[in-house]
Amino acid sequence: MADPVLYSFRRCPYAMRARSALAISGTACEMREVKLSNKPNALLAASPKGTVPVLVPPGAGPIDESIDIMRWSLSRRDPEGWLDRDDRYLIAANDGTFKHDLDRYKYPDRHGSDSLAHRESALGFLGELDARIAARGQLCGPVRGMADAAIFPFVRQFAAVDRDWFAGLPMPHLRKWLSGHLESPLFKAIMVRHQPWTEGDEPIRFAPVPA
């Protein structure tokens, strides 16, 4: 049977978390890196939304929500028990209010926003993460799980806007957690660079299973 096809964009936090779950579950895919300014027709045919990630399993309809891709892959194989360390409400808060503030902090010109006001607004969510990590080690227990993989890419993006300011936050547990995920073999495996895919290219197989 053919591998699922994954349309992805290396730096997209939604695509990062999908690739993390696919990698840890050992789900082999044909990787198709997308250039967002020149989306391939095959992506648009699979999902008219034109956003990434999109997973197209053989003989099935496309899955075009990153969380659904994560749960689909982990339901097939979950060697680290990520689904036991899930928190749908925390992930929803990340994808809702925190992502809203993140976008308006990072791209104030695009949104006509007060960057610093949205940075301040995001601190409540980050403080909650710091407290959880202080108490548990990771977001939902002593080792990484679904919630960590789903939320970490967005905290990474937030921290990168002003690294010096972020480094000065009184949130040492959050910073240590972020650093640990950045330095993990899993993150390095999912961040390998690929050239944008075009029709007729030789397939690139994505199936890392790092320790």
C-alpha cells in the first residue's frame, strides 16, 4: 500500500506538531514541502483551504487539521503514550487566545495591532504553562506527551520574536522546557530541510523515529 502524502511547510508551527506525531508514531509518509507563495495544484485539490499541514492517507479523504493528523497517527501507534498526556482545553487555549496574541505580537503591521499589548496579554497563558511544568516536569506529566508536542512550536515562535526579552521572563521552568524540546532528537529530525515539491519530483520519504 502506498504511504500517506503529507503537505507541509518546515517553519509552520501547525505542520511541526503534525510531523512530530507522525514521526514518533513511525508513520511513513511521502513528504511534499510546500512553498506558500506558490501552492501546488495537488494541495489545493486535496484541501481547497490551501493551508498546511494536509495528510492524504491512501484510499481515504484528506485530513487538513493538524490536531486531527496528530490523533490519527497516534491512534495507529503511540509508543510513548502521548495520548495519555493530552489536554484538549489547554491546546484549545493555545490555538485560540494565545495564537491570537502571538500573531498580533509578531506581525503588528499585518494586523494593525499594538504589539506590546498582545505580548503582555500572552503572559497569562505562558505563566500557566510555567506553573504546570514546575509541578509536573512537562505539561501533563513527567515526560512529553500530546499537549507538549502540540503547544511547543507556538511557544518557540513567541520566544523568537524578542529572544532577549523572553530570556528575562521570570519563567525558568518554561524556558528550560522550551530548550529541552528545541534540543531533542525529535525536533532535529522533523526540521530537516527539503526543497519545495513540484509535480513529477522523486518522492521524499518521511519516517523518522528518534529516541
